[in-house]
Amino acid sequence: MSDRRLRVGVAGLGRAFMLTLPSLAADPRVRLVAAADPRADATARFATEFGARVHDSVEALCADPEVEVVYVATPHELHATHAVLAAQHGKHVLVEKPLAITQAECGAIVDAVDHARVVLVVGPSHSFDRPIARAREIIASGDCGAVRMIHAQYFTDFVYRVRRPEELDAARGGGVLLSQGAHQIDVVRLLGGGLATSVRAFTGDWDVERPPEGAYAALIAFEGGAFASLVYSGYGRFDGDTLCGDISELGTRKDPRDYGGARQRLARVPTPASEAAAKAARGFGGSPVATPEVAAYEHFGFVLACCDRADVRPTPDGVTVYRDDKVEFEPLPAPRVTRQAVVDELWNAVAKGRAPLHDARWGAATVEACLALRTSAREGRDVALREQVRVRA
């Protein structure tokens, strides 16, 4: 094992960072060296726990000579500002999805990364999940023939989980189209080859107290004639995890006693201020949050790719291939941590010079498709996609 370690500075110590922290902390190729967050309790704990420096601004973090990679885990509306700032300081970037909240912002990030000649990885999204990646490998082998149709659906209680104010504001990147659509679109783009050509969609905004869009249904066409159907609802009472062996999106076993838990917890925080405080408590430095044991890989609901000679279904514990005369299940051993693939891609890009799959242009293509859902629904038409990229081999 090389002594080389990626020196990571973290911008934003909220819930997103908490979910990826186990993979970062457990990987010997990574060292957390610095952080910036407006919450003093979070930065104080970070400094103590990791023996790291803390900064009072993201700009100061990016200027820190000890930082090699900036992990942008700030709110969606700040991704572009902070990713560009990191690149301008010559830092490599790991940025949470979505890459940004407008196409113009995505373009600015692409330009900044290209100009600085630094690496950018957008993640984690569920296209990093090992079963999805393995399904893509099976499809790419040609053994099942060409992909013809992909179906992806997921039903969750996303809308009723505690939120900060900007998460309920479309102009600031709120709602499910960017937060959740980025996962599902990344998955179908990966399985479909990447080159989506158009979107036709309907969206739902059905709770005036929890705007904006909380649901969508869409058809995405791909170069070569394949198409994908996507269904997502964050208003769910039906739990889409029942179609995935009662494994949660985060790879843990579901506790049936928590049915309706999100709505119950939301009812206990009746004001925007108390809700924001409850969300902050789920971040680093807040109230202790139990981390259930990982049981399988993370997932984003039911996914099925229909090919010329077989159907391919990734699940949290493996991949099933349905052939004419038999069903083949390829199990995948449960991961020690669920987001190892994100660190792998970042490491290979920075330390080994391998171009990442989930680079800035990939992230920009996903944002284009997410925003096209809204345009299509509002204008009642197909929306052409012009910024798409192929899946990198």
C-alpha cells in the first residue's frame, strides 16, 4: 500500500457529509485535514476528532495549502460558487450532486475545471452503487444484447423529512427534481449509455405547505432508440423499499416500527426555525445520530433494464439476469461501507490520472435532464437535450 493519501478539506458539515463520512474516515487513502462550516460546534468537533484545522469561510479552506481536494457538501445553491472557487485555487473537487442548479452554473464549473486542469467528481449518486455498476458491466459486455427499455421507480417520504428553508424553494435548488431526480437520471443514463436525446415529463406539486415539486413521471429517449421510464414520489405512504427486500436507500435494514416516522418527526417541529434546527441536528456536531449497520448496498428503488436477449435487474445484494430459459443471480458481498466507489473514483482520478466517469460534464448532463423535467411539465412538450455525454469506458 502506498503512503500516498488524499488530503481532503470539507466545505459543509451537514447531513450530506455525515452520510459519506464513514467511507472517507475508513479509507486509508484519505486524510481529513480541514473543514469550514458556519456552525462552531461542528467545526470544533471536527478539529478534535480528526486533528484537523478549521476555517471561517470556504474561501479560506480553498486557500489552505495543506488541502489537496475540496469536498463541496454545502447547500445546492452554493455548489457552483464553491466548486469554481476550489478549482481557481488549484484544488481537485468532490462535489455533492447536483453539480449545480442551473445550466449556466454547470458551464462555469466545467470551464473552471478545464482551465485549472484539476479533477472534479460529482458524487455520490446512486449510479456509484456496486449493483448498478455491475449491471452496466453486464450490459456493456454485449452478452444480453442492446438495451431497449429501462424502468426505474421509487416511492419515499422525502417531502416530509425535516428540511432547511432553501430545500423547499425551487429557485434555490429545492424539491425532488435536482435532489432525487439526479440519482435516478444518473442511473438510467449509465445503463442507457449516457446519450439521452429528449425528455417528456409530468410533475406533481401537491402539498402547498411543502413546495416545490415532490413527484414526477418521465420518459427519456436515448440515441439509438432506447428509452427509459422514470417514476418518483416523495409523498409516499407506500414504501418503495418493500420492492428491494426491505433494505433502505442507505443500505440498512428497515425497521417496520418506523413506518410513518418522517411525518411524525415533522409534526414535532411546527415552525421553520425548529425544523431547520432539527435538520442541523442531523449534521456533524449536532445531536448524536445512530448509524445502523450496513446490510447491503445503497439503492434507489426498483430498476429493470430490458435488453434484446435478457432483462437485467440490480438489487441491493446483487444483479439478476432473466434469460429465455433461466434466471441467473449474481450475489455481491455486503460492503463494509456503502460509498467506497466514490473514494475509488476520486483516488483513481487524482492519484492515478484516470479520467473519472462522473466528471463535470457528466454532472452537467444530469442537471440538464433534471431541469428538462420541469420545463417539459410546465410547457407540455418534449424537451431536446444537447449537453449529454457518453458513458466513459
